[in-house]
Amino acid sequence: MPRSGFFRLLSAPGILLASASALVVPSNAIAEENRGELPPVTVDAPREKRASPARAQRAAARSTRARAPATAPAQPTAASEGGPGPGALTVLTAQQALSEINQTPGGVALVTAEAYRNSTPANTIKDILDYVPGVFAQPKWGDDTRLSIRGSGLSRNFHLRGVQLYMDGIPINTADGYGDFQEIDPTAYKYVEVYKGGNALQFGANSLGGAVNFVTASGRDRFPNGVSLDVGAFGFRRLQANAGGANGPWDGFVTASTQVTDGFRDHSFGSGNRVSGNVGYQFSPDFETRFYLNANEVRQRIPGTVTKVSALTNPEAAAPANVAMDQQRNIDTVRLANKTTIRFDDTRFEFGAFGVDRHLMHPIFQWLDYRYKDYGGFAKVTDDRIIGGYRNRLVAGVNLLNGSIDNQQFANIAGQKGALLSSSVDRSENTSIYVEDSFYFLPNVAAIAGTQFLHATRSRRDRFFSDGDQSGATRFDLWSPKSGLLWQIDPTWQAFANVSRSAEVPSFGESARGPGIPTIPFTSIRPQIATTYEIGTRMRRPDYSWELTAYRANIRDELLCLYSAFGNCNVTNADRTFHQGVEAGAGAAIFRDIFVKGGAPDKVWLNLAYTYNDFRFDSDPTFGNNQLPGAPRHYLRAELLYKHPTGFYAGPNVEWVPQAYFVDSMNTLTTEPYALLGLKAGFDNGGPFSAYIEGRNLTSKTYIASASIIDRATATSALFEPGAGRAVYTGIRYRW
């Protein structure tokens, strides 16, 4: 497709469909209508009056100079989601976080726990992000998921690449960029924030996919105590409990879960024990510090990728080599962190530090024994004031993420360590400094400009010389500017546009070597640079919501699979590529007053989320204008849900990939299209008790859920991950 094809995206089919960034997922709608907790798209919450006469006089003086815009941020002083007393200063409520995130002139989303926690097994990241357009999340086995946002990390066949994961603003990814989902516990969070592409400026903005931030509750939240039990298909069982509370300036919260599953496929047994907790102390209403703990123990067998024929005719079968070598991914992690927030009249200052100890025990083609030590810190200032009669909002900060990997690889002998085959110490350093200013030249229109500077280094000290010395070092100094407009059309309706750059630094895994292919060491891999143009609008009103975003990213040196050896993908730099697409959604009460009339009627809600992807090489010498492999062109999630004011709900849902997508850069081998039918029912009136039952893939459709990619594939290439068959899950939750 030529470059002008971007302007034809607006005519893509199914544009008016659902978006979780407008918070239009079924359970979320239930939470809003029954409890009224969630706000419209923007919130003009008043700042808490703590007041001295002088401050009152200053506020009065300001009000005579300029009318406060509809997008004035909610200050973190209101009580947490229904909790007693003043809320936590370091942990925003969903309402406050939504107000903050909607001051971004680009694609963002906020998904509350009510959107998925009480109506699904909440087993993988797919359960959280499935209704966020632009996000493609497909479980492979256990907790592992192929996650791509706007086509990020398509070449990464293992681990996560191209999206930065955070927990309470603290990095989950390793210092060189890798990420895993085993440390994600979907039961533990009060909401999840999604910043697409360069909109993740405050997190460093150095990846095409952006950032996802998982936020845990505090002891000041509503219902801090609870217990839940979920059971279902393929031997899935999980017990979860949380406890918390506040006493004067102190508050604390802890949540823990233990789960086990036999898995749909052979050799996919897994178990996990996870705990997260935090303790906060308020020195004053404007000064709070909070300490965090997160620990995980995960044991997971890997069934592996298989051929297309095997995936579609015998989906439960594991790859024979995975069984023979007893391939596994086992992880132990401990994360400690602190975050402190100090608030002044018009300024909020946040800073903190963290440390992560991670041990990966990973018998695959070799027995990988990796020990990670990551540490860092952050500081951020947000200043929102009237200057010369105009509102101005300035955000600036610095992030530091450093770490080392003590890695050893042994021969894998039926799941046991054999002879040492490689050993090195890899070190990464990343320092990013960012600033963004929003100037409201009209009361409801802001001009936004910012930039981020990233300094990063990668160095390897080889300790095993039998295969040559692989030592080396490289450094990067990269700028990522951004500009945009944000128009608050009315208190529930926004329009936005922006141009942003993202600069993705390669990890130690990017290189090429092997028979018949070029030898390209990691020190020769260039950073991936993307310039993204984005325009969109979003609205949320009581009985309907929608979002529409179109974007195009012109990419230089995209990290892609251009060579393969022994069936493995070697990730190096492509020349020029582009990613463009439409992210669209809608949710509406299409029927109401069916059986119950009055102020709280029953309703039938239609919710849809649609993503259109067009990712291509741009006149590549080898691959021409071929489609980039690894993601569907069309992806649709839809649900029709009857909701009764008592809290009962029921309805069908569908997941639809109407067109097969390529799995190799030569565009010779594809997946298969599929449509999955589901059904759920349950009770959730916002009170202490909730319960659900959900059926997935009720027609027992045999399909390919995700695929690894390669440069050139054949019919016998083992690249495919079969999707799970018919499954039923049920769960209950009680909280107080």
C-alpha cells in the first residue's frame, strides 16, 4: 500500500466499535450504572480545600482571570473508591487516574478491575486488555501471552518486546527490554493503564507499543478485604485473598493468590504463587510515602509450537522435542520499591526507587540459568497553574533503570543441566529525561509539546571462550520529541491529534549468526526509530460511548526477523517499514425498560472493540511491500449483555479474526481465520458478593491462537500455537 493509504483507513469496515479506553466493557458498564463510581471521560473534580486565607485569596484572584477548563485534573485527595476517610496520595483512584490519562492527546485506555475481575477467570493479560482496540493479546500456554500494541514486537517469538510493563509505575521489564507475564496477577489490580506508542512519554517512550501500568490497591480503598475462588476447564483452580485497612496516618494492603492448571495441551502444566503488598504513611494530607513488595514463584511446562497441520488436526499435542527435553519456564522474583508524593499549592512532586531480584530457570533447547539484578529510581513533577490568565500544565521527570544479567547456558539433557555451553555478564543502563507542556490557549483547547532524551548502554563480558569471545559494548543517545492538540469539546467529548517519535533500543537478543546467514553481533544492531501521526476522538456518556483513532507510524530500522537458522528467528534491522491502522469502538444501551422501568431500568448493552492493522515493508530489497507477519488485519471482540438492576447479567460474546495472516516475511504461509462463540452470566451489584459462569469457544472450534514468525516458511514449519477448546469457568467472590 502506498503512503497515501493512511488516508483511506478511515473507510475501513466496522469503524464505530468499542474501546476500553472509553471504559466501555460490559462489566465496567455494570459497575458504573449500579454504583455510579466511574466518571465520564473527563472529570472536573474540585481541588481539596485545605485552606489558609492566603490560599483562598490566591484562588479567588485566579478565578477572576480565567475560567477553569473542563479538563482540570482531579487532585488525589478525594476518598478512594468508596473507602472511608481521605484517599491515598501515592495511589490515585480510578476516577483521578482517568482524569489524568485523558489529558493525553493520543491513544490511551484505563481498564478498571470491575471491567473483568468479577465476570471472567481473570487468568491472563488477555482477560484485562481484550477490549482495548489496538491491542492484540493471545495466550500461548499458561501465563505466557503474545502481546502486540500497534504491531510492536512482532518478531519476538519468545518473551515480550516492544511494550514496557510497569507495576505501580515500577518497571517489570528487564533493563535491556525483555518482559514476561508470569509476574502479572490479574486479580491484584484496581485498574490498568495503557499508553500507546509515544503517548507513554512519562515512562520513557522508547518503544513502539508504549507502556502498560498495573496499579494495586491501597488500604484506603473500598472493600480492602476479600476472598475469591475460581475453577474451570483443563484443571484450572485458583484461590485468592486480600486484606487491608487504614489506621490514622498508616494504611496497608496485601493480596495473594495460588493457582494451578493442567493446561489444554500436553506438557502444559503450570502453577503459580504470587503476593503483592504495600504500606503507606501520611506525614500530612500533602505528604505521603509508600513501600511496595511483590514476589512470585511460577513453574510452567512449555508445549511448544507445532506445524499448521498439527495445530488444526491435533491441537492438544505438544511438540515432541519439548516433551523429550522437558522444556519449562520457571521464575522466582522479588521486587521492593518506595514511592513518595509531596503536594504543594499547584505542584505535585513524586519520587522513588526500586530493586528487583529475578531468577529464570529455563530448560529449552539449552538449559538457561539467568539471574537478573535490576534497580533504578524515578522523579516526576506536575505543575498545573494559571499563567497570564491561561492554564498551563507542565510535566517533567527522570527515570533510571539499570541492571545486570548473570547468564549461563548448559546442555539440556531431558530437563537436567548438562555441560556448560556459554556464560556471560550482560549489563544495561537506561536514563531518560522528559518534559511535556500543555498550554491552554483557549479554555478548552491545549497545545502540547514535549520531548524525551534517552541515554542507554549495553555491554557484555563473555566468560566462555570455546565459541569465541562475544564481548562488546554499545551506547545510544536518542531524542523523542512530541507535539499535539487536545480539544475538550464538552465535559464528555474530546478530540486530539499528535505527532510523536519513539526510539526502541535493542536488547542482547537481537543479532544474527548461523550457517548461511550474515553474522551480525548485538553491537551492530541499530535502534528502531518510529515517527507516529495520530488523530482521534473519544466520548463517554451514560448510555453510549465511543472512540475512533487512526494512526500511521513510519519506522526506520524496525527490529524484525530477516534471517533464520535451524528454524530460529534472528532479529536484526529492516530498512523501512510502516504500521498504520484504525482503533475504534462503541458501547451503547440499545434496548432499555424491557422488564423494569423507572430510574434504574434494565438494559441490553452492545459492546464492540475493533482493530484494523496494516503493517508492511516499504520497498524492501528482499521483501518488497509484503505484509509484516504476526498480526491479523482485522480483530473484533463483541458482546451483547442483558443487565438487570438487581445485578444479574447474561449474554453472548464473539471473538472474530475474519482473515488469515502471514507468519513469514515472504508471505507464503498463513494462519486460518476463526470465530469463537462465548456466553457468560453472573451477579454483581457492586456489593460484597459476586459470582459468574463463563463458557468459551462453545462450538469447540479448532483454531490457531498465535504464531511465531520467520523470514521464509514452509508447510512443515513449526510456528503455530493452537487455541484452547471448549471451556467453562466459574467463580465466586466475597469482599468486605
